[in-house]
Amino acid sequence: MPVLIYEGPELSPNQRKELIKGLTEVACKVSPEIPSEAYYVFLREHPDAQIGVGGCPLPEYVEKLQKMNRV
């Protein structure tokens, strides 16, 4: 039972479906001897406020980037 793990921001239901499909397809392409039915995909989603980048919460980091691009 190979395990594929996504850990990141929250996704929409459609994004989850596409991510699961895409990760499985790539894994099968790389390891064709393992059938797609053998793969387990775990999605560990976190609210943006619980993700830190550059020493601050993700929403603040994104805001900083947006301000830098406006100048």
C-alpha cells in the first residue's frame, strides 16, 4: 500500500478530486508495476492562518507580497 501525502492549504472539493487523481496518475507513470488501486492518498489541509511563511502567518505574507508588487 503506497501512501501519497499532500499537506498544505485547504482545497475545494474539485481541487481535492483533481489532486488525488493527478497524484495517483503520476505515481502510476513512475511505477507502472503498482496498480492505481494500491495507492492511498491522504490530504492534510490547514487553514491559511495556521500556515507560516517567512516568519509570519500566510495571510500576512501574501499581503506583503501584494504590497511589494504594487510599488
